[in-house]
Amino acid sequence: MARLGIDGRLAVTLTTSNPIESMLSIVRTTNRNVTRWRDGQMVLRWTAAGMLNAEQSFRRVKGYEQMPQLIAALHRRTHPETATNTKTDGAAAQSSPRNRHRKIHETRDTLRVRISWVNQSG
């Protein structure tokens, strides 16, 4: 996190494994309902169902205001040939809160569509 220039509450939140452990605990609890696993697709469906179940208990990430800076830093790190102007990247990543929430919900809805597709094909 320090190499990416992220500090404060976001760095503390992302350097702990507590949010992931919490989600995995809920997934395990959900998967306990299955008594007979049939195939790999069934495992994926139940794991996805557990993740959607865990989503209800998610809280806002502490330091979420720094997420645009983290995204820009990760982009610069993974695509150094396209990241020429860091100020432009940071400004582009820092959209209005409404647009940020819209993007988060679009990503969540895309995940739900993919999960429902797996459920239908399985």
C-alpha cells in the first residue's frame, strides 16, 4: 500500500484479512446446508449464493474516499505504457460519489447476472 501511495484508513482496512474472513465464514455457513455435492457447478452456485448472502452484512470500507487514488495507482502500476499523466488519471478516477456508487452497483449487478447464468446452465 505504501508503494502505491495509499495510507490512512484505507491502507489499514486493506492490509487486514478481516473482511475476507468474514465473507468466507458466511459462505461456509451457507454451504453447510448442502448434504450431497453433485458436481463442480453446484459448488460454484452455492459459493456464489453464500457471497450474495454475505453482501447483506457488508459495510462501507473505511477510507473508501481514497479508492479512486488506489484505482489510478493500480492502473499506473499495471499499465505503465498508458499512464503518462498521473494527475489526469487521478482526476478521471475521482468522479462524483453518485457515479462511483453507480459503477459499484453495475459491477454487482453484472456479477448477479453471471451467477444466474451459471445457475441456469448448471
